[in-house]
Amino acid sequence: MNRRSMRTLIVCLLGAALFAHEGMTADACSSEATLQNLNQQTQLLFKGQSASAKAAAQPINEIDDQVFAKWKELDIPTNGICDDATFLRRASLILTGRIPDPNLTRSFLTSTNPNKRDDLIDSLMKSEAFETHWAFWFQEMFQVSGRILRGGRDIYDAYFKQVVQEDKPMDQMAYEILTTLGQSDLVPQPNFYVRANDTVRVVQDFYDNAAIHAAQKFLGLQIECISCHDGAYHLENINLFLADKKREDLWAMAAYFSELQRRPATRSDNLILSLLIAKQRGGSQGYLAESDTGDRPAREGGLITPRYLLDDSKPATGAPFLETFAEKIIGDRQFARNFANRFWAHCFGMGMVEPIDAMDPLRIDANLSLPEGWDYQSSDLALLEFMTDLFIQSNYQFKPFLRKIVSSATFQMDSQFNAEWDPAWTPYYARYMAKRLSAESVYDSLVVGTGVATQLANTGSTRDAAITRVFYAHELLDTDQPRGGDQTVTSFLDTFGRGNRYDIPRSPEGSIAQALLMMNSGVVNSRLLAPISRISGYLQQRQSAETIVDNLYLDLLVRMPTAEEKATLLEAVSSFSTTQDQAAAAVWLLVNKLEFLFVY
């Protein structure tokens, strides 16, 4: 098979759409940029296509009652529900991080069961792929990285797998993470504090980091700014709540952690492999804000006692600081609001509040009036509060909450719109906006679609740990995996923006480099003529080129081709002399279609 011919084919077939990766950018610090990016991606994905007329959707559950009411209030036309193929692909990618197994695709699309969408959701949520994907989701959220955690990484990874398997309530998980102490390579939860400890030199920075991490992960608040300076003259145009806060308010939040001490537990030569996180003997009187070294400006505040940032409450006399803080966190409505928003954002590509970890408590409360020039952070505060209530009613468990979301008509909206689209409608979920797949989802979907699974080396966090073999990128223990001499997969995942959970954030941006990898990387090309693959099975069955094209569309794009698409693809591969090469060229062309890289 001639690679140059294939390049020519793909340019002719897809034209500029392939290289549109470069033009799609996202600013993680700007909700406006997120909305603009989603609109740009969706517009590009369906460029030149006209939406087929569909009946207006009807509400399915109580989420839709909220969303549809907002559409009526704003006179937004009601879109139609997506077709079965689109729903199957969308639900599979959102719930499992990969496209569906081709056998599932065929059985689902031919089923006449009126409840098959609900049955599909149940099946996906019971799958091993679901457990793997959502354990990965929590590992990303809590930045599980061997770069800092070292010997504790693997058991912290395993802890989040347990969280998913048990559907552990988020309030229980948070309480465990905040209050369970011990040696970080023997007990998983203290790795939260190892991650906060990072490479700090003074204990006050450790306490500050613990407060910052807890507020960000559990409350969706970004309070790091006031760890170095007061909010005044810095945050007036950014965050109303923090604008009048002082460094002392951060120190008071950090004082809840002043009971803690950390010291090296295990070493390898001069490298610290684990920490012992424990309470100090005799307890603590508070946070001593006196230091002129460390990662932050000098502190001159004396002894600071614990005080909760959101309501200024203090621990009862004699009450343990850490347990009091954990109780405050999980009892705070902002805790439930934060997780409701995070899970919603995963399903829709945008949170009800954006950015998801930089909420402003004064701009998400409809009972509070805003100063001139300010807007609420959410376009639908009623929906935000309804979903917060729904999460609480779900016993803080994410599985029933997710099931309710993906069962809704709102989640099942078509990505194409029945009427002329107004980008101002984007934050109201009137259509499902296309979003780019993660690096891991691109790789894992290649594995599923081609039927070619190669072993990836998973290296443990200790020298004596056995190397395990996995087949999916979501199963990798860390973002520096797989390791070994051949860096093809590692380079592929890095180029698709997986970040490192430390100082390189995950990126949703596309690039020319990604397009070139889809054309030239061994991750793709090694699968084209693999001896055991979906292609080889079709060839052994002596299927015609026409039948193979139908099957490859189902395998890779989870839908049948239109008559025009089928004719175009058959013509494009007709220059190859053998059915095998024609099939390989067809696979290559299909995975390089823009839609392969998006959930829509």
C-alpha cells in the first residue's frame, strides 16, 4: 500500500477539515472561550450538512422539565432527539471513554426494544470499561502522579478504582481523603496531602497548599491568589467573593491543617519515596503566620486560629481541627454544587458554571444582587440549584446522578439544529455541542474500532513492582506511561494533549501535529494490515469491498455510510489493486475523518 497515495486521498476526501485542528483553541480560564470553541467545533464538524427535520423533543425526566422551561422562557426552539447511532456513540464515549464494541453497535442498531437506550445505559455502567474510565476521571481530578507521589501512586490509583466499583458517596470519599492519615505507600488517602506537600520547604506552605487543594477539588473554588496577597487591588474584576478577602483568611482556612506533620517514611538513596502524614503530638493551637522563606511572600500575622472561609465559622472548643474541617466541607452546599457541576461538565463539554474549579460564591446565588457590570456565572441558576439538589438526593453517589443525566432528553439532543442557530443559546444546552476526545479516548477508540490491541507496559511506582500489561490508554497508571524503548504510543498521547497531572495541564486543543500523527503514526498505520484485525476477519469471509465499507463505518464511526459517502470512499480506494489494500486504505481514511476525533 502506497503511503503517498493515501495522503493524496485523504486531502482530496477531507480537504481543509482535516487541518482545522490548528484553528480550534480553548482558554481554560474563560467561559466565553469555552462556549466559542464548542460552537466553532460543532459548526466545523457539520459544515456543508443540512439538518434533517425532526420532531421537537419531549421531556423525559425532571432535568428536562428545568431545561425546557428555560427554552420556553427565552423563546429557544426545541430541537430534536439524536438518532440511535449517535446516541450509542455519545453514551459510550461519555460513560466508557471509548466507542462501543462493534458487536454492540450492530445489536443495538437492529434492536426494536423501545427501552433500548435505558438498557444501553445500564449495560455501559456495569461494564469494566466504565470502571476503568471513571477511575481515570478521579485520578485526573486529584492529579495522581508518580512525579510527586512516588511510592504512593499505585495505591492511590487503586483507591479511586475502589471508589468507582463501590459507587462510594462523594461525601464519604471526601471525608476519608481529608481525615485518613498514615504512611503514603501503605495507606492511599494521605496521598492527597503528599500531593499538596509537593516540594515545599516550610510547613506554612504545606498548610496553604492543603487548603488550596481542598477548596479547589471539593468546593470548586480557586483561592490560591489570596495565598500571596490580599484580594484588594487584584481581584475586583475577577472574583467578587475573593476581592475583599485577605491573606489572613487563607491562613485561617489553612489553620485547620496545622495539626498535621509530614516526614519522610521510606527512601531510595536520597530520593524520598513516601511520607508519613500524622497529627502532631499535643495537637495544635493554630497556624503560625511568621515566616520569611518558602514559596510565598513573608508572613507576619502571628498565631491564626481556624476559620472556615465561606461562613467564618470556627471549630468548637476542643474539637479536632481536621475532622471539623472535613465535616464543614461535606456539609457545605457548595460541595454538592461543585460535584454536580463537574459531572455535568463531563457529560456536556461545559459546566453550568465555567471554569469548573473557579466558582465565585457571590455570582451563583440568585438571591444576591450583582454590582453594575457583573453577570452571574451560570446562565441558568435554577438548573444549577436543581442539579445540586438532585446530587444530594442521589446520596452523593455519582452513578445514579450520571444515569439521570444521560437518560435525559437534554443529553440526547441532536448536535444539528432544526432552525437557524444562535450561538447565544449554547449555555442552555439546546443542542449537543461537539467536543474533542481526550488523548486516551482517541487511542482506545482506535483499539476498539480496528480490533487490534497491542500490549502497553505499565510500570509500577516502586523498583520491585512487577510490570503489568494493559491494552487501553485509560488503564495506564500514569501520564508518563507506557515506558520502554518504543515511545510511539507515549508520543501519540502526549501530542494529543494528555498533560502530566503536575505542571503541564491537559489540553483540548487540536494541532497540525495531531493531524500528521493520525496520518503517519505507527499507532494508526500498524493497525491497517495487522494479521489479526477486523479487516482480516472480513477478508477471510471474502466480503466484497462494498460490504467491508459498510462494516468499517459501523466499526469506526458507529453508523452506516450515506449512499454518497459509500460511493466516494469506494471510488477513493479503487486505485488499490487488492481488496486488502482497499480495506486498509478505507480504515485509514475513516479514522482521519474529523468526526472520529469528536463526541457529538
